[in-house]
Amino acid sequence: MRRPTEWTLIDTETTGLFAPIHVVEVAGVRMRGWEPTGETFQAFLDHDIEIPAAAEAIHGYDRAFLRRRGGPPRDVHRAFREFLGGRPICAHNLSYDLDRCLLPEWGRLRTGTAHARGFCTVKLARRALPELKFHGMGLLTRKYGLNRPKAHAALADALATAQLVAEVLAPRLRGSPFEEFAELVRFSEMDRRRAIRALGSPPRA
């Protein structure tokens, strides 16, 4: 980005896919332009509730672990709010992490934060890497050798997404009409055919 914008990549681990969804781990990676700044946030949350077996099978956090390692949800979210500041929020599946998880939880706990909505990196990858059929972190990690030591750990996933942005998406988008942050948001929501025309012919997968 020619005029580097400060923004934050976030990720969550939760109790499931259906409301009420409780966040059990939250993480963030600060970005400046295309690059991570090195500043991160990670915390577990103890809602003092049973963790569904299906969710535990994915991330590995049970009730006993969260009692030991988790903080009071309001305190964690207030600390996360300070970390976010007023920076735009992005995520690999923003509609889930922000819209379905964090915003409802912030509302329940009355710990909402002033924030600007950024782009979804799944959508951005679809537009910047149209030669690929799928754009989930598992496939992208394998294809591009991203450093993701543990899948479904919030900070590890956020750091892998930052690497995806810096090492895979940035080279594809530098010099394009969509290099500025606001244009990236617009590009991520663009029609696929229009996006391909704007970037030119993509390489083969």
C-alpha cells in the first residue's frame, strides 16, 4: 500500500456455529500496509459454561482448560478493545468472526468497541487468486507453505493470515488499481469476472 494504513487481523475460537456463540479464544495481529508490525494479542475466555464436544474436537479447549487459562470475558474484551483501537478489523471469514461472534458477544457483555469494518481475506483471496477453486486456510497453508503450527488456534491462524497477506496477496496486488486499503475493501466485494479483468490473466494454479 502506497500510504500504509494501520489495521488488525483477528481470529476467534468459539463454542460453535449457532447462537448463542461464546468466544473462548481471541487473537489479533496488527498490520501496517501489507506487513505485520510484530504487535499481537491473544487471550482465552472463561464463560463458565460447558464446551460442546464438537467444538472441543476442533480447537481442543475444554471447560477445565478454560477455567485454568481463561480470563473473565468482560476483562478480556476490554483489553482487546484497547488493542484494536479504532483500526479497521479484517479476518479470514470476517462475517463469522466479527458479525456472528464478536459483535453479539460485545452486545451481551456491553463491551462494544468503536471499529471500522475492513475486508474479509477469504473474499480478497478469491479475487486475487482466482485460479484456485478453494480459499480456506488449510488449502492455502499447504499450497503456499504458510507457518501455521496449530490449526484452529486463534493466534496461529491470525499470524498465518498475516503471512498470506504479506507474502502471497501483496505481490499479486502491488501496482494494481487496488493497492490502497479502501480499494482492497472494494476489490474484495467485486464481481469475479470484473476482478479478473482488472488484474489481468491470473497464473495457472
